[in-house]
Amino acid sequence: MSTYAWIGLGNMGGPMTANLVAAGHQVRGYDLDEGACAAAAEGGVQISGSIAGAMEHADAVFTMLPKGAHVHSVYEGEAGIWANATKDMLLLDSSTVDIETSRYIHAGSAQRGLHFVDAPVSGGISGAAAGTLAFMLGGEPELMDRASGFIAPMSGKTIVAGGPGMGIAAKICNNMMLFIDLMASAEGSQLAEALGLDPEVFWQIASVSSGRSWAQQTWYPVPGIIDTAAANNNFEATFRTDLARKDVGLALDAGESTGVRLPAATLAREHFDELIEQGLGDKDCSLIVKNLLPDGAV
Ligand code: NAD
């Protein structure tokens, strides 16, 4: 049995920690949101009132936070992770953050003699609940076996992407592909319906044809096709639009810094910006389907 500290018990952190508890581990959690804490407590997480409290006797310290700024804020300062970590703890960040934040946390940890691995995930809240997330790891080779061991109860597949920051680099590229695929599913589904195809029949055809993708299989933005898709739940977020916008923005920033042109990602960002401007940033990102229709209805 291992002891985990877990900072960030939201849509992903909640079910991920429930799987750790179910596998017999002790999890001490910390989150600013009372609702998130209450839900995690139901899953067996022991809630702490501080980061230091959550880190007491921890073997592994995970962060699962919205953005790079949140990761900075929980690592830095007297009440933060760096100030309370010991050399025998393994620090892992599973949030999707910018390359610079990941490099900064790697460098700051190494300077203090602490061990850090970037360990972002893919698979959505359904993968988090099922314990089948794909983890992509970046860090020093000697840390990878230990990291994989802590991750095992939450993961269907763990792949070492490379050295420090390479996990998050893989994640940013992967999510850029996901959101471009989501645009394809949104546009294909609406055009199919407008041309008179039965939505279920078209989805079946795409599922065995070259239009198939993870987004098409999991997030298809038409009600009545996939039970767990947000389209069946008034587009309540399984993946918030503002977080999707953040992820595409991370890819575009990386494109700019490397000189790689990303026209499809640029278009995806426009779709998400439209929703955010309409005050729908907290709704599911598959709601991009809304702005494809002449009357903006879904
Ligand atoms: P979320 O907003 O549901 O959860 C984040 C949690 O962090 C919230 O409960 C919030 O209260 C907490 N938090 C914020 N600042 C904090 C602080 N300073 N101290 C303690 N807690 C703090 O987000 P999520 O959907 O769980 O996503 C988390 C990360 O995982 C994001 O980076 C996201 O891009 C990534 N991700 C999400 C999905 C998905 O499908 N939702 C899939 C893969 C990766």
C-alpha cells in the first residue's frame, strides 16, 4: 500500500483518486472547492485543509489542476509542494500545462534535489472512472519504473515519452489532434443530418469507415447516439470548452515557438472562442456543434 497526496480533486482528480482508494491505497486530498472535496471524500479520499497536510508521509504527490498558473501556485511558496516535499517523495503533475511551466517545475525540483515527472493523461472522465487512462511520462529514466507503479491503478497504458517535458509535449500534440477530430465529427454529423441521413445510421457507417476517430466514438455531439456523451446531458461538461481552448492554445503557442504552421488548430481555437464569447466556456467542448447550424440551436 502506498500513500498518495493529491492536489486537485475535480472532474479528473475525483475518479482517479477513487481508483487509487479502490486499489487499497491511502489518498490524502486537497482542493479549494468544497464540492470537489465532498465528492472525493465519498470515494474514500481523506481530505486535508492544506497542501502540507495532504503531503504528510506521502510516497507520491500528484497535481491535477486546470492550468499552468495553478501548478505554479501550488508548487511555490511556504505552503507549497516544494517547501514540504522530501527527497524520497515522487512528484508528478498530470495536469495539461504549457511547456514552459513543465520545464520550470522540472528545473525547480532538480535544483532542490527533488524528483519530478510530468505525467499528463488522455482518456477523459470516462477513462478516469474506468481506470484506463493513457499516461505519457517525461523525466529522468531512473524515475520511470517508480512513476509507472504509482500510476498503475489509474492507467490502461503508460508510455515513457522521453526526458523532462516530453510527456506534456506529447499531450499537447495529442489534444490538438483530438480537437481537430472533434471539429470533423461536429461538421460531419450536422451535414449528414441536413442531407437527410438518420443520425444513428450515419454514426454506424462512420464507425466502420474512415471517418472513425476517438472523438467520433466517444464525444459524438448528437443526442441519442452515445449514452455517456455530453450531447445526452444538455452538454454539461465532461471536458470544459475553456479547457479545450486552453489546450489548443498550448499547441498554437508551441507552433509559434517552433515555426510549425497549424491552420486546422487555429480554426479549432476560433470555434471554442465563439462559445466562450457566448458565455458557454463551462459547457462541454462538443457544443461547438451549436454554431454550425443556421439558427445556432442544438
Ligand atoms: P476541473 O476544473 O474539473 O478540476 C480542477 C480542480 O482543481 C478543481 O476542483 C479546482 O477547485 C482545483 N483547484 C484549482 N486551483 C487549486 C489550488 N490552487 N489548490 C487546490 N485545488 C485547486 O478540471 P479537470 O477536468 O479535472 O482537469 C484537470 C486537468 O486535467 C486539466 O489540466 C485538464 O486540461 C486535464 N485533462 C482533463 C481531461 C478531461 O476530460 N476533463 C482529460 C485529460 C486531461
